[in-house]
Amino acid sequence: MNVKTLGPSTLASQLLVASLLYAGTVNAAVTEADAMKITSQYGCQACHATSTKLVGPAFKDIAKKYAGDKTAEERLQKKVKSGGSGVWGTLPMPPAVGASDADVATVVHWILSLT
């Protein structure tokens, strides 16, 4: 990867994730403040909140729905990146345009830790 082609926020996000991975695990070190910063950056908070249903489900409701599902993390990362509908109603969730894989992985892991 050519570091010169990355923007400052992308590089910072990748460095954060790399350092967290080196520390042992991405999710254990991610705070709500870290996750909220990422969800704010990509507009997720327009439809989602931690504990309250807005347009889309609350993050805690998502965690509850997928608790114990070993395949949920990978599937939800794909859903966030590509968008989708039908799981929580008829209103579609748009894709997280521009979100890095690292940011999506961080947020999805944090959401699933809310059980």
C-alpha cells in the first residue's frame, strides 16, 4: 500500500486499527466515544443511536438480535458496506459510502459488544 495515496483521516483510522490489533483485539480497546466519532463521520447517527430507535434500530437492539451468532460480525460488515433492507422493516439502509473496511469493522465489533 502506498501511504502517500491515503488521506489523513483514512491513514489515522488505519493506524488506530493497526495499533489496536497489535494490542490484542480491536473491540476490547474501542470505546463508545471512538465508535461515535466513526458513526458521526459516515452519517450513521442520522438513523441510529446507541439505545433509542430512530429511523433504524438502536445499536443495542442490533447487538441483542445477533447475540451468539458467530457469523454476524462478517455479515453485518458486508451489510454496512453495501446497504440493505428487510431485516428491520421496509426502509432501506444506504451503503456506508467512503467508509473504510477498518472503520466498518471497528463499529460493527463495538455494536456487537453492547449485549
